[in-house]
Amino acid sequence: MPKYVGFLRGGDEAQSQLSPDEAQRTLERYLAWSDDLDRTGNTTGGGGLSRGGRVLPRNGGGLGVTDGPFVEGTEILGGFITLEAADLDEAEKLFSSHPHLDFGVIEVRKIGEQGCEP
């Protein structure tokens, strides 16, 4: 079965405003979503991403290295989730119930089995 990745974007500012109890309930909803998906036979993986890293641009004949990424708050990539689905429509349906949608957006893409695929 094809694999899909959901990139969790934005929501960092909204989540930072949660009380400790609200944050705990949100975490429990994220975990329950993953458990439900596991029970349906769609394998999951993924994780959160650190806020900082490095950007490696080709710079003339060499390689430049800068701290980053530096993006707008709505574009921050905070994590990713992988799952199996029959097609993009099913992947969209599975991701449509994810609690992250209360805070940000999820970008869904097929993971290419033969490199980059349309």
C-alpha cells in the first residue's frame, strides 16, 4: 500500500497559549489519533522537529551553511506523520480528523516509491 506523509505546519503560537491542562489534553488527543490509526491497520510513524537547524545552499562552487530555517510563523514545519493509504483521497480522509487542524494545517503528499513522482 502506498505511503503518505502529512507535514504539520503552523499552530505553534496557538499551542503556546494553552494552559498546562489544555496542552495535556491536546497531547492525549494526538496520541489517541495515532492509536486509532494503528488499530485500523494503517501504520504510522513520524515525529516532531526542532525549531532550528541548518540550511545548506549551493553557493557558486562551494556549499554555504546558515542557521535556519527562518520562516513566518504560519509556515513553521513542526512535525510529520507517515501512514499507509490506498490513495491520496483516503490519506486526506485519515488526516482530516487529526487534532493539529485545530491549530494549523496539514500538507499531505505521497512518498515516492520510485524517487520523485507526480
